[in-house]
Amino acid sequence: MGVVLVVAGLALVGCTAEPDASIGTASAATTTTTSTTPPSSTSAVAPSTVTVRSTVTSTVQETVVVDTTPVLSHSAFGAIKLGMTREQLVATGLVGEPTLRISAQCDVYHFKSGNGAAWIQDGQGLMAINVKSGARTAEGLPVEISPADPRLTQTYPSGENGPNGYSVWVNDNVFYFFQGGTTLARRGQACFN
């Protein structure tokens, strides 16, 4: 009995609250040591339990690319919107005075940037917007896309090829017309065909 107590005493002296250096380090660690005295008829070494808790912190860095390409949507090109009056169009500051009268009903207002034009139809407001380059459609195609480019039929399968370009209705009242630049026009426009 005396030998068992001496061995148990030596085993308890070897247990400390310090974690073993060979286990590694953690950013936060808690060590719990539990010792019990065994019954006299069992092993002379007391069982122990060690619990290590650690917290790992990581940093995630994400890069977001913002597409700043202007969009010729299904209703507008930036501040220039289908249906605007002459006064509203000129008030945007993006167009000059009308430079051309097309048909008996339409005036053409060229963008000050030189990249397109807007058509105002008498009594109807802004009926069409043409953008030559440097922008994209609402579906992501470049406005300067060729009418023969297969991406047009893939993106707009209901569209039609004509002698002057490719046209597709994007809703009941508005269509895109692709001719190496893209025009957004309202149903009933009498400015061009």
C-alpha cells in the first residue's frame, strides 16, 4: 500500500497546469487538469483529463470589380430617357440644340460627347436614342456590335435580321436596333425605318 501511494504521489507531482510545449500554441488556450485517486486495487497512476480550447481568427479580403460602362437600358441612356419632352432633354445638358430635322416630325439632338443622338418626335417626346460606342446593352452586349455577330442571336433569339441591321423587341413598346451602333426606340416612332 505504501508503494502505491508513493507512485501516485510522484505521478501527481508530474502533473501541472502548464500545457505541454510539444502540443503547439493557440491564440487562446484553456487547460484543465483533473486528477483522481484510484481505488487501491487498480493501477497506481491516476487518470487525467486535459482540455484545450483555441480560437482562430482569419481575415478574408475580397476584390470587387465595378463595371462603370454606361448602359443603354430598355428605357434610357443615363439621364436621357425615352418619352422626355424637348425641354427635359435639353435640360440634361448632354445635348445641344437640334441639328437636323428628320422627316416632317422629328428633330435630331446630338450628344455633346459626339457618341450618339436622341430623336424627338413632334407631340410624342423622345422616341429614339442612338449610342455609337463605349456602352453596353442591358444584357451586356457592346453597343458597337456588328449585326452579323452571333452573340446577337444567342442573346436575342427572337430578333430579326433586316437589310439595315438586327432588331429585337425588348418589351411590348421598345426595341433595340443594332447597326454597328445601337438604337433604342419606342413603338410608333416615325423618325427612321
